[in-house]
Amino acid sequence: MPFEPFATGVHLDPGVMPSTPRRRGQKKVGLDYERRVQDVLGAIYGERFLRSPVIRYRQNGAARRAIPDGLLYLDDSVIITEVKLSHTEDVWEQLIERYLPLVEILCPHHRVRAVEICRSYDPARSAIPHTLITSLHHKPHNGLEVLRWRI
């Protein structure tokens, strides 16, 4: 279901994100990679990086929440990060249709960027429009940006 732009009451929840059950196999590998990326971004950017922030909002009268993998406040931009083992088309709905409109409401005076960080990237596996970048400090592009990061 596409995100509807008439969300109200959008705010960051300062509470702690609920714990998730233990994962095995490929899910565990993906969560371990996500944790490493978050650890490195936190070490580099300190308080400018928010790990898995909980964004609460109301849509059509119902309370909802969104949890991107991270928000990075960099210069005059806010970068929404979503971490995946492999570049995937699934990230479009998360980043562009859901998180981007919410963060634009949260941070109206910042440029908001949507970046998928992935360990492996095969452009032949994706029909979604995106721009491949080599650094989060690159000049911002409109739409989805993809950063291949092997850590």
C-alpha cells in the first residue's frame, strides 16, 4: 500500500525500539551487516547519526510507526538510510514511498535524501530508478541513491 501524504502528528519517539527475536541463516547475516553499518556510522558521525529511530504518526485516524535503519544529519541534509545485504527493489516502497514523506514533515528545513546501503550490487537485478553513489558526502541526487559498502 503506497504511503498517503496526509500523515499527521509526525514525531520521533525518544523511547527504545522493542527488541526483535533471534534470527538465523540469511536473516541473521543481514541483521549482522545492518548492525556493523550502524556501528560504523555511529562511530564516524556520533550524535548526528540516529540508529533505528522510531517515527510515530497518524494516518487515516490510525496510529502507525516507521523505523528506518538510520537518520544521518549531514551538513544541510538529513539522509535516511536503509541497509540491505543486496540491492533490492523492495527498498523503493520503504524509502521513497514511506520514510521520505515522513522525514520531510519532520525536517522541513533540511534537504532529505534516501540512501540504500548494500553490501552487494548488481544493476541488472533492478528496474527501479536510482543513482549509484560512492560516498554519503556526494552531491545529493533526487530519488533513490544506492551506496555499495563492503564492511
